[in-house]
Amino acid sequence: MHLQKSTEERRPGMFPYPYERRSGRDRRSGSERRRVGEAASFPFDDEEMDQEEAEQKAAQMSLHLGDLWKHKGKELFRTHRYNEAKEALLKAVEIKPQLADAWYVIACIEAMKGEKEGALARLKKAIELDQGFKDKARTQSYFKKLKGDEDFEKLLQ
């Protein structure tokens, strides 16, 4: 009969629990892992938060939400789903107005659709936030309908 050694008698390389292995693979079932890590997986604990702390956490989460909408919009743009991309990017800049690349992609979409005023306004906002978009707008084909336009050329000066 094999008896389990006490913790003091174990060799240094042995682990105290059967699911801990040298390979690092956790041999517990998924429900067992979820039960153990349940409290850690939820970002807010049960303790009361004061109003200021709650507002700070909400602001941080909304900033991340803006980035998520931006990434979704850029992916939709990449797959040529321009109307959906524009909606997602507008949500992103509504949440986080300093996203220069989101403003630029909205300008690209509007320029391709021939919406001159909207494209110029969005491009102006993108350039205000990041001057690098001037060179991109000069070279990329999204703005080919605006090439030669006086307002477009003035914006890129």
C-alpha cells in the first residue's frame, strides 16, 4: 500500500496538489477552474465603491470601448463593408474623439462615396490630431475623387 507523504517529507521537486504538474498543464476540469477563479474573473468585487472611484472605472472602460469600436470599424473597412465600418468608427470617435486614424478612415469612406464636405471635415480633424495624415491623403487612392479640388489641395498645404 502506497501512503501519501506529508508536506515536510516531500522532495523539493514534488508538487502538493495532484493537478499541478511540471508541464504546467492544469488537469482540473473547466468547471473546477471556473469555480476557483470565479471571484478573480469578475472585475468588480462586492465592496462598496464611492462615486468618484466608480466614475473613474467607467471612464477607463469607455476609453477601451472606443478602441474596440475603432478596431471593428477598421476591420469592416478592410472587408469592404463601408456603411457598417462608418457606423462603428463614428461610435468610436463619439466615445474617444482623439482617435486620428478613425477620423481618417471615415474621411476615406466619405471620399470614396463622393461626399466632399463630410470627407474634408473628417480629414481636417484627422490632420489636426496627426500631421502624418497629410502625406497619406496625398498618396492614397481613396481621395482620387477629390484630387484637383481646391479645398482638398488647400487642406493638404
